[in-house]
Amino acid sequence: MTATTTNPTTYRTATPASMFLGWDYLELWVGNARTYAGFLMSAFGFECVAYAGPETGVADRASYLLEQGAIRFLVTGAMHPDSPIASHVRAHGDGVHDLAITVSDAAACYEAALERGAVGLRPPVVVDDDSGKLVLATIATYGDTQHTFVERHAYSGLFMPHFTADRLPPRPVGPEVGLVKIDHAVANVEKGALDQWVGFYERILGFDQLVHFDDETISTEYSALMSTVVWDGSKVVLPINEPADGKKKSQIQEYLDFYGCPGVQHIAQRTEDIVTTVAALRARGVRFLTVPPAYYDDVKVRLAELDLPWDKLQDLGILIDKDQDGYLLQIFTENVTDRPTVFFEIIQREGAKGFGAGNFKALFEAIEREQDRRGNL
């Protein structure tokens, strides 16, 4: 494992990353928005706080805004078969389409990105209603994924124009989950494309490299991957993975085969109390990847100096790792889509700034067991 940073190229304007304020929302394009929103509510404890659709003046789609802590998921489905949303779902299945970021100046972000070579998808547009105005602008990134820059300081409304708090599904019964914010969002790209997309985030958006993992760090007997984590220096953290050569197909290649192009593989959500969170998620029916008991025999020795509720962690299947800054606890769900593509990570950080490198082998082997069950290893 090596950590590297880069010196950004000097341009006439500030980098887009220097105007980032944090995650705004992640939009999923799905086959049935009402059903998928209901799943995230009942299984993961999200609350539906806003809706937009034909009843609110949006003729081509239905969108449900889900919130928990500072996390916002926008779940959107098509109204017509010729919609780009429907085409996206036919090509990829349910998946993340937009990683939207709150910015101080959307127009300046967009122009700075284009100056550095970004492909623009939506020039800055002002949308307004009685609650004020928002400025939105969008650029392309890997696969069919995009970044929307959202400027909100002049808007006091619910979310965006045409969203209403009427017609919302009721909050499902279940224990509080306690997710507080997005920790990171992971991309999978094709073999040989990792450096290209790391360069994109460095050159286009002004990100730095936080850490790089080679295929010796993330490997098992059968498969491997390489990963570089880029970030804006504060809140927006984006690991990028590519498959590496191995005896059999890696989880990254399985994702690419079923998603059909690069895209978002998993979203890590932060909690302050992972034991309570995972217990609540299991009570709600969420299924997680499993690791063998031997993992805990090893980690209790390797990290014996940590004062942790080891029995509870083992009962719940939570993984443990440590770096020079502290420790972290993490667990990964099974896929939350029909295709073996998207899943979630739950993570608690107690000072650690890493990504669980000590757990990579156990995690990879757990994923391989699921691949083998599907006949894709």
C-alpha cells in the first residue's frame, strides 16, 4: 500500500474541487422507483421526505427523495419506455446514475471543468420556484455516470422545484438504523483504465490521490484488483477499482460484465455505532456477506490491543482493521440489485482514515463465494 499526492496543473480559474461543499445526493435510476424506494425505507431505515412526478408537473419520471442523517438518495423511475431512464435500466439494471455534489458556484465549477477537458452534459441552468432558485450543471464521468454540481445557497425549498411532501409513502416500522453520512462511493472501471480515471479526477476536478492499493494487496488465490482512492481533500472520497489478472474472474470483471460498462459498485455509509446499526439492519432483513470463524481467531490476535465487544462483532459479522490513525469497523451487504452489481458498505471510523486493507482478503474471499454460487467465478 502506498499513499501518493499530486501537484495540480495551474489554470486560469480555481479547481472545481476547491468549490465543493460535500455530497448533495446520489441518484439511482431503477425499474420501479416506488418499489425500490420502499425497499430502502423498510430494509435500511430511510425516510421518504419528498416526491416529484406527473402529479407535481414532472411528466416523464417519478422520483422519491430518501433521507437518513446527511445521506440523500434520489430514486427515479421512467414513465415511458422510450425514456433515457428506461434505456439505462435495460442496459445496466438498477444502478447509480448521478453522484451530485453541493458547490459554492455551479457555473464556475462547470466552466472550470470544461476548461480542463470535461465533457459537458448540461450547461448551468437556473431552476426556481417560490422558495428561491438553484443552479445545476452536469458533466460526464466513467461509463454512463455523471456528476451534477448543485448550488443551493439561494434556495430554501424542500429539495428542488416540483418536489412535494404530499403523496409520500408512510415510514415503515422497524428499529432506528443510525446511518449519518456517505463515507465514500466506489467505481469499477475496465482493465487498464484505472490511471485514465485517476488522471481525470486529478486533472479535471482538482482531486488528489489519497492512497493506492496494488494487486498484491487486494488478491486471493483466484483473483485480484487494483484500486486508487481520490478525494477533494475533505468530504468527497472516490475509490476507483480495475480488475487485475488472476486464475479466475474477479468481482470487478463480474460487475463490468453484468452492468455493461464502468459504474458505481458500492456506497459506503457511515455510522457512529456499527453494532446497533447492523443489529437493526439484520432485524429489518438486510443480508450481509459472511466471513469464516477463522477470521476472528486471527483478528483477535492481530488487534488484541483494541478494547472491543469481540463477541458481538463476531455474532454480527463485522470486520475490524487498524491504521496509524486509529481503527475502523466495517461490513458489506449482499448485492441490493438483481444483477450482481451494486451493494452497500456500513462503516464506523474511530480515527482510521484507511479502507480496511487488513480485511481485503477476507472480503474478497466472501465475494468469491457468492460469485461461485452464481456460477461466475
